[in-house]
Amino acid sequence: MKKVLVYNFTEERLKALKIICMMVKAACRAVGREEMLQPAWFLAGIKGVQPVSGSYSGDEGKDECLLLFGFERGEFDMFFMAVKKSPLKKVDLKAILTPINVNWSGAGLIL
């Protein structure tokens, strides 16, 4: 299943992104600031990845970020073309979840 983890979006931009996610049949999950230390794979619901203890309480790392999982090449292209044509226009920070970055967290990417 395709999933998009969303960090630091305003309500308005999150609403626009959710429409795009519906178009490409991807689950969209806004990640709360307190969850920024958690491994992205855990937040995406991937079995075998455990949560870390503690929660994020800092003020830094407020850039928007998208982490995508389960997309095929053509689906990535469709997703980002839809972002460009939408009110979002662009998202500067984005990454693809792979077996290499299984333990990455939002804080690790954004900070």
C-alpha cells in the first residue's frame, strides 16, 4: 500500500496534499511534532520496526517534508506532477522510504 508521511504542513497545505493522495490512492498521515523521533518505517506501519522511547519537544526542524513509501516509478511522477499543478506547487524536502533508511526519523531528516 502506498503511504505518505507528512511533516510540518499547515492545515491548508495538508488539505491540498490529502486530495492529491486520494487521486493516487495513497494513505496520508500527518506526523505530529512529538513523533519526529520515531522511525519513519514505524510511523508508516511497517512490521518489525519498533518505536523509540521519548518524544520530540524542540522548536527547530519546522521545514515541510514528505516521506513516501510503496510507490512505483510512474506513480512518483504522477504524484509530483500533481503537487506542481496544485496550490502546493512544491515541497522542498522529500524522501523515499527504502530498506536502507529503515530507522530514519523525521527529526534526522529535517534537523
